Amino acid sequence: MPKTPRPRKPSAQKSQSRPENQAVLDALRAVREEADLLQSELAARLGRSQSYVSSAERGVIRLDAVQLADWAKACGSTLTKLAQVIELRWR
């Protein structure tokens, strides 16, 4: 007996391609710029390279919650304030 092909499930949109992700990236840059920091200066505070900061702001790499908190702190802010900036940009 031949097998019947299973119907394909609609693929979920990856979060990286959602407009909300761009809001997160914009918020990362905005928080850094509000702190009047160059990418290289933020990188030094994080103990990372300038290319790490650039990659994060462009969405090449994704930051977890701990890294987001470190980013905010290095910019003289908090994770809560960063989340508020992100939420404002989602609207």
C-alpha cells in the first residue's frame, strides 16, 4: 500500500526576520549612542572586540538575556530600561 504524503505544516516565521527583531537591534544601538559611546568604547567595557558590538547591532549574532544586561550596564543603563526602549520601538 503506498504511503500518503503528510500535509506540510506552515513554517513559523523565524524571529530574526520579524520586524520586532529590528526594534531590538535599533534599541541596542540607541542605548549605546545615548551613552555617547563608540562601538570600540562599548567593546572595551564589555571586554569584547569592536566587531562583536557591530555584529550584535547588525543582528549577525544574537545576545542572550545576560549579555543584554551586560550591554545595558556597560552603557550606564539597566536591563529594565533597555526592555522599555525595545517596547517603545515595537509600537
